[in-house]
Amino acid sequence: MIHNRVTTSNASKNLLKSLGVNPSGFDRLFPLKLYSQVVRAQLEYGLAIIPFTYSQITDLESFQNQAICGIFGGSPHSSVSIMRHLAKMPSMNEHTTLLQARYLLLRSLNLPPDALLSCFFTYLNASVDSYYVKLCRNPI
């Protein structure tokens, strides 16, 4: 599944590159928007509902690092942490964890009201400083 996602995303990345998405083409904001809306969306498909191994997440992370280096014009061996920060893009490991947590939270809203988890969420909603409330307000 991961190999299929990376192959599809790589084809989309190459298509965007042929349209002029490179370091000397557009400014940085436009290629980053295209990457996050087209290529990263293909990488993210199924991340919320399927548990992945560490090596699979590492493969996704390395593909994302190559794509971001291609947008910024960095070498393949350069550090991408600053580039990801400038793009406001979390690592794939962080993003996978966030997507899985949001999926579980949204699924838990459909539980019957007498379920233990439903009672626990009403308790969490009463607390303003809880991470649950902050996570529900997060637009990602």
C-alpha cells in the first residue's frame, strides 16, 4: 500500500515539476500549496484508518523530504526541518498520529450515550484546558 501511495504521489510530483513547479519557476508559496493539496493528499489516503509500521512511515517521510527539497532547491542530503517549518507542514509521523486521533475522536461521537467513552468525553468537554478540546478545535 505504501509503495502504491509513493508511486502515485511521485507521478503527481513529476507532473507538477513539468508544469514549472521547481526552485526557479514559481515563488515558494504556490508550489507548497500544490504539494499539500495534490501530492500530500495522495500520500495521506488511508493514514487515519490503517496502522503502519515505523519503516512504512519512514518511507513516506523520505518521499516528503525529497519533494520539499525539490521545491526549495535543496540538495537531497540537506536538512528539511527548517523547510518544513517554513511550509507549516508537520512530519508524516506527527501528521499520521494527528489524523488517527481525529478519526478516533470523530468515530467516538457516534457511540451510544451510555458507553463509557461517551461519558468520558462529556467530562473532557467540561475542562477548557484539556488536550481533547484543543484537538477538536484544530483545523487539520
